Amino acid sequence: MKFSKKTLKNGLRVITVPMKDNPTATVLVLCEAGSKYETKKISGVSHFLEHMCFKGTTKRPKAIDISKELDALGSQYNAFTSQEYTGYYAKSDAKHFRQIFDIVSDIYLNSTFPDTEMQKEKGVIVEEINMYEDMPSRHVQDLMSELLYGDQPAGWNIAGDKKTILGMSRDDLVAYQQAHYLPEATVIVVAGQVTEKAVLREVKNIFGHVASGKKEKMARVAEAQKKPTALVSWKKTDQTHFVLGVRTYALRDVRNPALQVLAGILGGGMSSRLFQKLREDMGVGYYVRAYNEASTDHGFFQISAGVDNKRIYEVIEAVLHECRNLKNYPVQADELLKVQEFLIGNMKLSLESTDDIANFYGSQELLKREIRNAEQKAEEIRQVTAKEIQTLARSIFRDHKLNLALIGPFKDKSKFLKILIF
């Protein structure tokens, strides 16, 4: 799939992915503004700002003006915030491209942040935080971040905490937007039945006059671990949800394709080792996942599952045993090939719609400032060898890199710490 990239004089990057046989178009705006750019005082401001951008603009004064116009186009639209970036997008019939581009651009550039709406939205965000805290399979991910990174931005909840949200002012939002929503920190991606000429015409018309500025950088993550750690959160549950994590490498590290394959061996599909062990052999849980989370300056590999409370110690031992096997024995050729093709196939299946394609290209450009297409990524996966997998397993599956976050009817972490041994 071909794409083009252009950079405006103000630093704004534009990615166009023409797809003449796809009847839709997606407009995605990505900005280097996420929770890792925040201070403790305004923790959660990136996510709050994302919410408020839908509450009215100079051109569309009320939230209903935005939603009604998008709904009338049959559009799908939303926004999202991560640790390192925020995104705004709309997807519609390709014939509405110019209109959805105008709306998404208006949201990004001209939001007014009405104070009355802001006060109401505080309650919405507090309830969003409450909702995720009531979902152990989701909240345990927050606990893992806290365990790994502690009291620094990478260890804070992306949504912030209730106290900082309730204390946030309109001035906080405006100052943060002015510091981070800058053209040199922004990527616009348009994918679908569009031409580069049409895209650049709209971009230059709306964004060409936007002045560049001096983008604030995020503080680098500090990591220091010398022994296994655990964070146990008591909750009366029918299942225990846990994340077993080890520190790995940043986004640009050449070992990331091998980490992807290693994750596939352990938790990729119903034939993966951990799915077979925990669900088919032991019958202790419904889901089990394994994947590597890579950020621009750090990374961690995780295995997560929800399992029978009474068998949690047995399950953790079983998971650790499977990790040890990858250290001690090379992966057989047939299993390696199966996992590689599973990963490649799933990647291609995930790139069938214009919104997924826009995010695929845009996130690479924003975070790495380079783009590899699906075939190039597939080739990276195919090049991974059994020897690389074993070397990698021996590097990351070490006691001093091991961490366990857990939610369930347990209060004492000492017994868990005793079994955290590779």
C-alpha cells in the first residue's frame, strides 16, 4: 500500500494513504501530548483536554453542533489519549471527506473550553475513573504501571486522579494546549478514497497559517530495579486478575520484532503455549494474553490473565515455567513458522479499514519519524530466528526484572514474592 508524506513550512507532517477501492475516508490528527508530558499538579490534563475539545468551537459553539453534524454524515468519530500522544478522528463515506476534515480540524484548532461544560465534564471523568477501577482486568494494568514506574508520569493513571481533575481550571487546559498542540508536534493522516492533491489543498488552507512554537519535551523515564517486586490490591472478586511483567526495550530497539514473536509463542491465539496450558490443560481461566508494550524511552513485556482465586499460585508457577522453557530450549521450526504467520496474518487483517490504516501509519510517523509498511514489518517478523528468541528470553526473563501486579481477595504479597523466580 503506497503512501505519501509532506511537511509544511511550520513543521506539520501530512500522510496521505490513497485507497481507490475503499468507499470510506478517515481523517486522523495525532499530537505529541499525553500523560508523560504532564506534571503531578495537572496529572490527567491531556485526557481532560481531549474530552473538552468536543464541547464547542468558535465555529460550532455547542457540543451538540459537533455531534449532530457528524451524525448527519453517518460518521464514526472519537478521540483517545495515551501516555505519549492524543488523537482525534472521523470516518465517513469518502464523498464527505472535506466536511469531516473541516470538523476534525475545527475541534483540534478552535475549541473554546466553556467553563460551564468543563465543570460538568469533571464529573464525567471522575465516573470514568470509577468505572475502570471497578473493572479488575483493566485496573490491574494501571497497577502494573504504578509498580514499574512509581511516582513519575509513566506510573500515573492517564486519566489522572480524582483530586487533580476536580482542581483543574480552564487556564490549565489553555496553557497545556498552547504548549503542546503545535504544528511541529502534529501529524495529520488521511486514508481512503482520496487524492494527495485534495488532501494537501485542505491541509494548507486550514493548517498552513498555524504558527510553530517551541515544543516542551517529556521527562525521560527513570528505571531502577534490583529484585522482584509485587503489588497486591485486595478486592472481593470471583477471579484473580494479574499481570506478570518484565522490563524490556524502547520502541526503536532492533529486538522488538523478536519480542513480538516471543509474545506470540506464549499468548498468540488459541494454540499458544499459555492458552493451551491455562485454559485447555488446567481449566483455570477464560483469557490469557502476552504482548510487549514499547514506548519511545522504555518498554515492558507482560502476561495477563484472570483465573480461579484458589489456584492463583499454581497459575503463576505455570506461567513462569513456560517462560523458563523459552530460556532453556530453542523453539522448534514448525512452531516458530506458525507464530510468524499468525502475527503477519493478524496484522494484515487489522489493516482492512481506513481508520486502522490511518493509525498504523500515523503512530509510526509521530513516535519514530519513520514509516514501515505492512510488508516490511512482515519481513522483520519472518527474519526472527529461534536463536534470537532464546537469547532474548535469557535476557528479559531474569529475577531482577520481574514484577507482579494483582487484584483479588489477597492482602499479603510475601507468598507471591517467594515464587517470583525464573
